[in-house]
Amino acid sequence: MFQGSIDLDSAIPVTATAIPDVLFERGLYWASGRSGVVNLIAAHKWFNLAALKGRGDAVQMRREVAELMSDVEIATAQREARDWIKAH
């Protein structure tokens, strides 16, 4: 059983932090090749979405991934991020 206290004034709902974290993890997944395949377009997309949701370190990761991408690939990633936002 939980024994302690929760400061309700400073507590943050899980949903307020979980979504940016999940989006960031998806970016790491594709950037690192955990699946066996590195997909920079997908990594950029997920880092972009995490950054939009307030995950500050996603901005730097997106920038690093973008340095390895062509302009066409970046545009594709941005388009996919916009499409994801519209769908969700």
C-alpha cells in the first residue's frame, strides 16, 4: 500500500506528460534503428510532434536528424506530422 503524501498543488496529470514522452520515444526508436532499420523521416516526424507538445529536448534531436536528411525528406516528415495532428 502507498505510504506517503502527494502534493496536489504541484502534481501534474500523467496525460500532461505522457504524450510528449511517448512521441519522443517513437523518435528515438526510428533514429536509433531499434527496429533494425533507421528511418530518418519517421524519426523527424515524431521528434517534431514531441517538440510541439512541449518536449524541449526533441528540438535538438529533430535538428540532429534533419542534418542527415535532404530537403525533400524533411518536407515529407513535416507533411506526415501535420497529417498525424489532423488525425489526432
